[in-house]
Amino acid sequence: MTKSKAKYIDPMIGTVGDEQSESTHGGGKTYPGACVPGGMVQLSPDTVTGGDNGTGYNYCHNTIEGFSFNHMSGIGWYGDLGNMQVMPVVGETDLRSGSNAEVPFEKGKTGWKSPFTHERENARAGYYSVHLDRYGIFAEATVSARTGMLRFTYPETDDARIIFNISRRIGGKADFEHVEIIGNNRIEGSVHCTPKGGGFGRGGGGISYDFYFACEFSVPAEKLCFFSNEEMMVENLTSFEHEDIGVLAYFGKQTRPVLVKCGISYTDLEGARKNLAAESQNFDFDAMAEKAFAEWEKAFEKVEVSGSDETDMKIFHTCLYHVLLDPRCAADVDGRFRIGDKILKEKYTHRTVFSGWDVYRSEFPLLTLINPETVNDEVNSLIKIAEIKNTSLPQWELLGIDSHSMVGDPGLIVCADAYVKGIRGYDADKLYEIAKASSLSSKELFGKPFHSVRPDCEQYTRDAYVPKKISNTLEFLLADYTMSRFAKAMNKTEDAEHFKKRAMRYGENFNKRRGFMVPRKETGKFVFITGRYYDNYCVESNIFQQSWFVPYDVIGLSKLFGKKRTVRLLETFFKKADFSKLWNEDYNHSNEPCHNITHYFNMLGLAHRTQYWTRRVQKEAYRTGAFGFCGNEDVGQLSAWYVLSAIGFAQLCPAYEGYFLNTPLFKTAKITLDEKYHSCSVAKTFSVECDKDPLEYPYIRSAKLNGKLIDRPYLTYSEITAGGTLALELSKEPCEDFGKNVSLSFTD
């Protein structure tokens, strides 16, 4: 019998929000609730509404206000979603949760929230449960892709009730709701959310969406009543519209569990009904939970590892679990989805939650290997949004809207990377026109006004920098590099040369006097900085961190710094950092600008230093438990870095084939390839095999690819996806001779 891999998943890892009550390690902002890979539903407990608790759950809290059906993982900026909150209670309560900072009490005092303890809380793949101490209720949750099911076991009581908090929303509140009571065991309706009510960025993300639900109960309610603004409405209403709606269901005496199942949709009410009918035909909670667990087992067949450390196994599989959550399905069972006021149906699966600035670094390079169909879906999804709105590919997309969070042109980066790697199940010509228009800051495309995410100024198009914005400058230059690779693959020779030439102007931002990349004024002169930790005009970084951000020309960058100084600064960069810390002024693993810099040593002929520092980050930046992540999990990015490095490599630069080696965490790792997208010319799997336990032998002495000795510290994407075996001979001591051949050129 095959040993379960999904049993290693611990959804509690990283569930600390914006409070670090035990240490500075934490702030992962993940949720512990039930979900399946790429599912539309994430049925999870909420401990709070308000503050920078983007999932609605914070391990540091001690009360639960309910269970809602959609959540985002690892995000900051106050979060969004958290719709259709359900809370079982016993007897009369206040008609507010008591822990919603967005909608404070007018009349109540305590609220309906209940204390709970982590000792009576259980989370595993596709399942969550907790004991609500105030009411003596045992609450359980499980899911399918588009539906969720709750099971409430009440104590001996004559007054079992369930509260449906329809107006609730993470990071704000819904603007308007419409609810229908259909008999005594079903409610249906819709929730309208706009920036006016807050949500992502407390409205700054500009997110608007409609959420539809069809909800059934296993036990007919004795009575269903609406409430609003902490007041019960007149009885016998079967339909109600308002900006603050709740429904109170009375079940009286219950000797058996009451189950609630709900289908959701972002398309229309018919979509929610169809989703419920297709995926939750009955109230067999245990069968749904078993199926959810089985979906995770199947997903984990794509990457298998074996090792001697159970902690590493738990962290690895939990990280892989987070990688596979997003981008999630946004289409109903019939394939329909919504973008703005358009309802569409396409051949691909439309997806949402694209945290571009984060996930182009490790998440998508990993997905191209283990889940290329998801990458193909996401490229189609980004193209469709850009086409409908006649804009650049989204930077940070949620439910068809670009929140424009963070900087750069990450949608272009991800799409260019996919095309260069041969993932091409979309209209490549249309993609190219959108990407080129974005790169040129065009005013018009397809005969309509075009809106580019690039700077609307002559300074960048003429001089290749954004005044007083070094992070923006370097991110856009990287996007230009990937655009040049995309153009080359499309046989657009003139365009390829144009964008490559602009990307290679990064050195004009290097201040020789200061010895670092420095922001420039409109005049071209450098801004005065006070030192390497100066952080004005940087985005979630400082001068020291941002100065390394030229992953497409590490050799050229080292010439600007001077090679000896480059190595000395890199060593200082890592030695001064506390990898477990929430924030560092030196190497800062909790945020994306520093990711993959450990592999710069590979490009400098010092592969053993990549091996040393990568192992340090693996072991010190990741732990088990709620405080297990050193910072926001960021929609799979923090986890993807770990998974890739644990297998044995990282993609240093997008839209280029090189995956640079480090010592794996496990003695063996195997990726099952996809014959639709990968050549599989050697084998249908790609394996990394170590001759010794890498935990005891952390350095690479030699490497053989399919029996042939290689003396370089990288593989190409084509070599990996051809299949076969990378065999590593390991050593306890650094082997400075390995990996000296760095013939891979990013700038050919």
C-alpha cells in the first residue's frame, strides 16, 4: 500500500496574522480551513473581521465568529472575500459577531462569537473542526471544488440555531445583499461588494464582485427570520434586500447533527445552483471529506520525495499544498465565468487570484514543471482580462480586476516565461500584441484606447528609468528582458533587439561613487542616499536589497560592483541576516525582492556557497506550527521557493531555461511530467537522486545527468522536461571545483 503523502499536510502552519505574540517569527497569514487543489471554495473559520488579517483567521486570537466560504492565502493589504459567514449558536445572542471591527455594535455587548482552544481544533487536508466552547457545539467543515459543507453537533438543547451573516466581508463589508428563503431548508441569494465597502486595500484595490450562493440544510428549520442592523425583521418575510442582512434559522431540539451545504458562484445564481447540484447531491459529510483528502493525494503524485526527517516531510508537503491552492478556478461546473458585466465560456478553465509580483519568481517556475495545465489556464485568463479591458496583462488580479498592487509588469513576465517554455495553448499573436503595447506604453491597441501599467512618461521610454523609483525601474527592465526573450521565440528579431538593448541599460542606475543602484531624478542625477539601507523610492526593500535585482545579468552586475566586492557584499548580505526574522535590512526572505539571490553564487563560480546559504534559509526560515513562516506566504510564493529548493534547484531568471542547482533536502525526488506540455524524450519522470543523506552531506561533489558527467551548476528546462535522472554525489565538505563551468549566457 502506498504511504499517504497528504497526511503530512498541516494547514495550521503559518496561520499567524498581524500579531506576533510569541516571537518575531510568523505572519504567514494562511488559513486553516478546508479546501481542494485550485478550488473555488475555501471553507475556513474566522476569528476576526478587521485589521491586517487577510484570511480572517489569526492563530493569536481566542474566539471564532463563524465560518465563511472563500478566503485568500498569505496575503496582506487587509484581504478580501470571506463571504457567507455561518455560525451555529445555542439560544439567544446579540445580532453582531462581537469581533467585527468594520461594523461595530450599536446595541449589543458580547456578540455571538465563541471562545475556543487550539487543543480542541483539528485541521487536515480537506477537513477542519473545532469545539465552540461557549455553546458546546462541535463544528466541522469540508469541501468540494465549488461547494462546502458544515456539520454542527449540538449539546442537549431545546434551542439550536444557526446564524447566516450574509453581509460579512474580510477587510470591509458588503454593499448590498438580496436573499430568498426557499421553504424551510434552503436559502439563496447574492452579495454585492465594491471598493466603497472596503475589501482589498480597504478599497484601494478597487475590487468589485458579486457573490452568489445556494444553501441547503439537512434538517428543516422550524423558523427562518431576517435580521438587519441588530434588529429582527417582521416574521414571514421570504425575500429581503438591504445593505446589512442576516438570517437566523431556528432548529429547536436536535439530537442529530445539522448539516449546511452551500454552492457558490461569481457568475450568477444559476451557477451557484448548478454547482451545488453537481458537487453536493446529498449530505454525506464523511464521503465529501474522504474525496477531498483523495484529491490531495492525487495532486501529490506529481512530486514525490523521500527523506529521513519527518519535520522536513511535513514542511515540504504543506508548502506544496499552499502552492497548489492558487491560481484557483473561477468558472462554474458548466464552464461559465464572469469578467465585469460579461458572462463568458471558453475552452480553458478560467482562474483567479494572481499575485503577479510575488509568484513569477518561484511559484510559476514550479508550476511549469508540475502543473503546466494550470499555467496554460492562467495565461489564457490574463489574456482574456487584458483583451476585454484593453490593458496590460494584470499585475495583481482578483476576480477579473487588476488591483495594481505592487510594481512592474509581472503578467507579461509569467506569460513570456510560459511561451519560451513551450506552454502555448492560447492565442500567442494576441498575447504578443498586448505585451508589446504594454512594453511600449502604447496609447492605442486593437483600435481602442489602451492602458499600460508602464510609466506614462517619456523618461522611461527614452532613458530606461523611472524618476525616483529604483524598484519600478529594475522591475520594468526585467520585464523588458523577458519581452526580448518572448520576441526572439516569436521570430520578432527587431523587437527582441530593442527590448534587450533597453534591459541592458540597467547599469546606468549604478552610482559608482556609492557603489550601489540608486534612484535617479528627472535630470538624470542620482538621488542623495544616506547609506545602503536607505529605503526611500524602494518598494518593500532598501538600496542594498534592490541593488541585486538584475537576475538576467549577474555577471555584468558583478563587473559593476567588482567581482571581489560582489562576493564580499553577498557574504555580508547573508551573514548579517536573521533568516527566521519577520523583516531584515540585509537578506530578507520574508519578502520577494531577495528570493533566489542565494543562487547568484552559482553564476560567480562559487556553487558551494549557494549550497551553504540555501540550506541555511531552508532550515531557518521555515518551521512547523502557526509561526512556521517568516513572513506572508504570498499566494504560494514563499512555499514554492522551499519546494523547488528542496527538490534541488531554483529558476534564477524568468523566460530563460536555466534552473540553478543547490543541494536537495531529500535523498530522492521525482517529478511526474506532463506529455501534453513536456517533451518526455528520455522518460516520463524526472528524478533527483543523492548517493548519501543530504542532511548529513550538504555539498555537491559531482553531478551526472542521465549517466553523463556535467560540470555546470544548472540544468535547462528542456533537460528537466525531457525526463531522466540527475544523480548527485554528495560531500560533507565544500567542493569548490564543482560548478565552475558557468557557460550559460542570459544575454546571447
